[in-house]
Amino acid sequence: MDQLTLMAVHAHPDDEVLSTGGILARYADEGIRTILVTCTNGEQGDGANGAKPGEDGHDAAQVAQQRLTELRESAAHLGITHVELLGYQDSGMDGWEANHDPAAFWNTPVEQAAAKLSALMEKYRPQVVVTYDENGGYGHPDHIQAHRVAVAATEATGIPDKLYYTAIPRSAMRRMFETMKESGVELDFEPDDDFGTPDELITSVVDASSAVERKMKALRAHASQGDSIFVLRMPEETQHLAFSHEAFIRVVNKVEDAPDHEDDLFAGLR
């Protein structure tokens, strides 16, 4: 049997931490090979002194170099076995001018990018693949494209036994914001009742409490993007609440013994 392998397909350097940092660290601890595929180089992130794309001081090439350096540090904290870069250009947030650049990941033919990811699936033969849902979690063009590419590669190769989408249960989101308010944290926004994934759609919840500290170290490694990582500004109690479990929706399953509701993405595979 092939070595047990988890492959996480993400859009940008830093995306690996919030929704999958816990499983990457936990499964690495358990001797499972962990593969992180990062689709873009993150050129549309913050530059020196927080410069945004289009502002003075924002150098896309330097931003990409910085973010990839940070990615390597983050991966080391999480114990990720291999980091693979597809090397596409960051498309920016929905509605940004960068969305229209023909070189942007968003504008890359899905079959072209899926062929590159399929080659990595052939190389590593992951039993479990994790990526975003159809909306990319919150509508980011590169997240949506990463979803499309991961699904296409899964279908084209037929290699993964299981495919999961990352999810944030609505109940967990409510608890987190309630805890923050009780702690006196001033919130820039409050989630609507329909923010997050309906609890009834969640199939898998993994205990990642052993990896909370490493997850925080991995987040801090992405220091150049600190302005946009609101979790770093949470009280420690809320960080532990937010990071102690990671939830997923299982959308492909070829494993007969896998239960309908899992606490292990490799249930039925070991």
C-alpha cells in the first residue's frame, strides 16, 4: 500500500495555517506524509511598511519573495513534509484590478493548472486531499480557482480516496465571537446568522488541540501579512477556542469503512 499521504491544496502563502494547519501538524506527528500545494506566489499581498497593491512601495516581485520565505518558515513549524509551488500569479481580492491580468491564476485555464496538480498527485499518490468549497470559503477568486483545479485533478487522476472541503461551523463561529465580546474585544464586524457552514453539512471534525501553539507560530511566520490576520489580535483563550478543532465536508469517499461522521480524515484507511 502507498504511504499514507495528506495533500492540502491552497491558494496563497499563509492560507495553509487557518483551516488546515492543525491537521497538517497532527498528521505529521503521526508519521503521515503531508504535502502542501500552494497555487500562487502571493504577489497581491502587503508589501514593505504595509503598502497595498498600487500604492508607492509595493513591489510585487519582492512581495512574492518575502511571502515564499515566510511560507517555508510556516511549513517548518507545522512539520510539513513537502511544499510544492504551482507558481501562478496572485489574482488579488474579488473586484481588484489584478483580476483582469491574463497571467493571474484566476484566468489560467483550469485544465492547464489541473494537469500540473495531477502530476503531483501521481507523484505523491495522496489518499486524502483537502481544498476549499465552491465559493472558496469567502469568494476569493484564487480560492475558487484552487477548488476547481483540485476537483478537476481529483477526477482526472482518480487517485484520492477522499476529498474534503474546509469549513467553519456556524455554531463554532458564534461561540468564538461571543467569547471575544465577553473578553471585551472590540469587533470590527459581527457575523450574520448565515456566516460559516451550516453544522448539518459538516462530516468531519478533527481534534487539533495538540497543534495550537505551532499553528500560532506558523501564523506569526507570515508577519508581512499581519494586518489581515485578525486571529493574531484575538485573546489567547479565543485563539485556543478557534484553533483546537478543524472541520471539513467530505465530498468524495471511496472507503467502505469510513463512518458518516468522522474525527479522523484517514478513518477506514488505517
